[in-house]
Amino acid sequence: MFWKGIKPEKHISTRTVQAIFEQASEKAKIGKEVSVHSLRHSFATHLLESGVDLRYIQELLGHKSSKTTEIYTHVSNKDIGKIKSPLDNLFEKENGGGVKG
């Protein structure tokens, strides 16, 4: 592996990160087009879907503006269908646990 010998106290370059990522993608036989940026985007989206507050994600990604981080909110609709309205809870209590129409 070409990254052996790098000094631990030094940051690696952007190009080195890209090269490592490309090698790992090939080794994992990932067929679709991926990039370090798509990995970053997936990381942020998964954090958001796991319930991590957007302000923490902003800090982790190094965004100065919360508007930049907010682009991940439109991507994360996975759990939106699971959100229960307070009215659903009310109807369940009134109907003994089931919603009747």
C-alpha cells in the first residue's frame, strides 16, 4: 500500500485520500461511481437519519453556515412516514388502541 511511511503527526493530502478511496472502492468491487465527497455526504445523511442534531453535523463537517448543512435535510426522508401525529395517539386512546375509520 502506497501510504505506508507517512508521518503520523502530518495530515495527508487531499489527493492521497482520493487515491486511498479509489483503491478501496476497486478492492470492494463497487460498481457505481463514488467519490470521497459521496462518502462525506453519506456520513452526514446517516448521522441525520440517526437523530444527530444538525448543529453537530455542521460542526463535524466544518460548515461555517448552517444553510450549507441544511442540504442534507431534504435527502433524509426515510423516517418521515414513521412520524406519528399527536392526533393519532388521541384516536388510539379513544378507540382502545386501534384507529377505526
